[in-house]
Amino acid sequence: MLGPRLGTLVGRLRGRADNPSGDPPRRSNPDAVVDCAVYVNGRREPGRPHYTDAYARSRRGRHAFVWLGLHDPDAAVMAAVGRVFGLDELIVEQALADGHRPTVQRHGPVTLLVLRTAAYVAQGELTATSEVVDTGDVMVLLGDRFVVTVRHGASGALAPVRHDVQDRPSLLAEGPWAVAYAVTARMVDLYLEVAAHLERDLERAEESVFAPDRNADIQQIYQLKRELVEFKRAVLPLQEPLRVLVAGHQDGPPPGLRRWYVDVEGRLTRAVDRITSYDELLNSMLQARLAQLAVDQNNDMRKIAAWAAIAATQTAVAGVYGMNFTHMPELAWRYGYWAALGLMATAAIVLHRLFRRSGWL
């Protein structure tokens, strides 16, 4: 019995030697944690503590909350976060999946705000397979003393949001809903940026559709249409959640932040108007290109019909004089063969000029 006790005693002595102060060892955040900070009266506390310690510290202080940022967490990390912050099991399951529709939901004391991210992928040349819009999602979990942001996908990084909002302590003093506003504003700004890039792509596609050589590929236009549809799915559904937040329900943002949400709603409306106009323009371009193809096919058919008529005259003359009846005019004529060839050539030249004059050739 002395051996195990002696080993335990030696281990404790070694621990005290490594940590003379006697404080508990520091825990490290998982790799999925992008950042974790405690904010008191709108200002960030020094350090990057473990989210468990940060949440405990925020609950001890007045006007304090913790902002935990996660990127593509796995089930184990999300379950641990859920236990610390008292998240509902349904919220934890939703936070693990991506592709959600923008919405705002209330789960007991926690509000779930789902936003879609968007980013423009620059292409050297637009083709029938060019993917110019990359989308993801970010979930904002809001409690009384915490806000947890869970991001899926490569687009919509929130580091710039954190840096910008930390320079506005008066805004952060409003609590977790200030972070939700900053994240929502960032997403809407990204929508406007992507819309500006798409506008330039549409201008290039429009020029190719109505160019004299008409070299526009209809598959390229259709691919732009598909990318715009994906962009619409990210932007348009956000209108209803923002209306709910602006309406000023009891569980929504505090009165001091509602005017900021109204501003975001106005910018979102501009983005929606642009996307709607782009959609209509793409539909017009598709219809115009289809009409051009129909006209080109009609022109081709007229050319084919004109040449077929010219060839038919030669066939008719050759067929008549190839019947080999005994009593036929000019069969015994010395110049009958050359006269038949001349008749065929004359008919071909006359028909060709007539068709050229009418625009068929």
C-alpha cells in the first residue's frame, strides 16, 4: 500500500513545483473555437479564456457577456458547449448541420438567429460551369449573458466583425444583441458586394448576347441563372426574420438597437431589389438568346430550301429528258444536249439571284 501512496505524493509535489501558485491548470479551447472573449461595459477583457471560464466570469460581473465563435464544430465540441451554456438539445443538433433557411426562433431563454453567408468567387472567364457564388451559414445563439456564433463553410468569416465592433464600445454595451446586429450587418454588406460583382458578370453576358457576332453560349447564361438562384435562397428569406426583429417584440433586441436593425433591413431591401432586377434581366437575356437561335435556325432552313429549289430545277430538266421515249421533241437535234445544259444553268442562275434578292441566300 505504501507504493501507490508514495507515487501519488510524488506526483503532487511535482505539480506544485511546476505550478507554485497552486492555481488550477489552464484549459485550452478546442480547434473549432475561433475566438472567445468576455466583454464588460462594451470593452473586451484581456486574454482568450476557455469558454467555460469565460461564461463563469461573465455571470459574476454586471453588464458582462461572453462571445464564443465556432467554425465547423464537431458533435463532441458542440455537445460540450451546449452543456456549459445550457443550450436546448434541438439547438445543438441544428448547429451541427448546415444549409438552414434564414430564420429567428425562440427556444426558452435562448434565441436562435440563422443567417446565410455569401462570397463571390472570381473567375478568369465565365464558362458553362463557372461557380461564382459560394454560400454557407452562420448561427447566432443569444442568451442573457452569452452569444455563440457557429459558422459553416469558407465564406462569411467573422474576425472582421469582431475587430470592428470592439472599436464601438457604446454599441457592445447593449449586450449580446449588439453582436447579432454586427453579424447581420456584415452578412448584408457581403450580399451587396456579391451583387455588385454579379452585375459586372451580367453586363459582360449581355454584351455577348447582343454582339454582332452573337457568340454567347446559352449554357453560360443558364449557369449564371443557377448561381443567382442560389444567391436568392441566401438573401430573400432573411427579410421575414428582420421584420420580426424590427417589430420590437419583448424577446428581441433592446430598444437602443432597433434603429440599427432598421438600417440593416433597409440595406437588405436594396440587395433584394438588385437580385430581383438581375433575375429579370437574366430571363430577358435567355428569351432574347432563344429568339436569336430561332431566327438563326429559320435562316438556315430558308437557305436549305433555296438550294433545294435550285437543285430541283436541274433534277426536273434531267428527269424529263432522261425518260427515253421514242417521240420526244429535240431528241434528234444536234445541239439538244447543250441546250438542256444551258436551260439548267440559266434556271439555276435566275433562281439564285431571286433568292439573293429576297434575302434567302
